[in-house]
Amino acid sequence: MSALHPFSLLAIAAALPAFAWILPAPTGGLATAGLALMLPLVPDPRWGVRVVRLALLTAAPFWLFLRLLHDGPTTVAIGGRITTMVASFVWLVAVLSPDRLVEAMVARGWSLAVAYVFAATLSAVPVLKARARRIVEAQRCRGLSPRGSVANRLRALRALALPLVLSALHEVDERTLALETRGLGAGVPRTPLAAPPDRPAERVARWALLLLCLAALIWRLA
């Protein structure tokens, strides 16, 4: 699956949420959620189970809040759509390499700034996860225990969240200076080093997905 062109992966990750909101609820949302959760299992089931578990854990709080605010049918209708969005994004982050996306966008003549924004969005989750793990280990060395009572967990959360936010803001400044030094905003066209191959079959499939989304939207509005 990761061998597909980055634009094909983006098309799949965008088409599933689009179908989830276009098709009638709750069947459409639940069907697209099932497809989104099956995508990681296609290339490697053992690797896909971890991705599916992360997607379900991320979507679980949304289901809880929806159940507190709505009745059962409404919760299922909206929850299926949100699960599709979450699962599609988690799968995209796991399967799409940011550097391949940048190369593909540069090869198509896109602005490097736009390409960097897309790549930074995809890489933000694993970067923050790794940084949070290092902060937890550092705080444990200082005697902080993130376990125990609720009050103890809240104190640990404050001690973990503040360094994470400050380090993220500091990294933004560093990256901004580094990108300006490399002439990111100079408007000079870039030459891709290793543009991913875009096979004709994949281009046809992307257009087919777009046409299917438009057809489903027209059918729903008719």
C-alpha cells in the first residue's frame, strides 16, 4: 500500500470521509468506518492491528461525548462518520512518508511552502509522540509518577503538558529560521530529487474516486 503514489493515498484518505458524510446514516458511516479500519490490515495484518488499535483509541472519546449529548441512533450516525475520519487520518500518517509527499508535490509544480505544510501535518503526530515519551522518561527520573490517584495523574499531566507545548513552540521557531535560511519563501522553482512514479492506472483510479463522490452527492441532493 505504501508503494502507491502519495496523491493516490491522499485520494483514498479523503474519499472515505467524503462518502461517510454523503451516504445515508448510519449505514454509510458504519460501512466507510469498516473500510477505513480494514485498510491497515491489507499489507501487513500484524502492523495493521497496531494502527487499528490507535484509531479506535483515538475515536473512543468522541463516541463517549456523543453518547452524553445525543441518543443512541444519533450517536451511531455521527460516530461512524467521525471514526471514518479518524481512521483514515491515522492510516494516512502511518503509510505515507512525508518526504515522498514533498517530492510528489514539487514534481507537480506545487509551492514548496504548501508541500511543507502537508508534510509537517503528517509528521506532527509521531514527532509529538516521541517527544512526549522522552519527557515522561525525564520526569520519571526526577521522581514524578504519572500513576496512582486522579489527583496524582492531573499533577503529572500538568508537568508533562507544559514542557511538551514549550518544546513544540521552540521547534517552530527553529524550523522557521532554518526554512528561511534555505530560501523557502523565495519563490524559486525546485527540482525533485526522486519523484515517485505516478502510473496511469492510479491517475484513472483517482479520477474515478472523484467522479464517484460527485455522483453520490448528486444522488443525495436529488
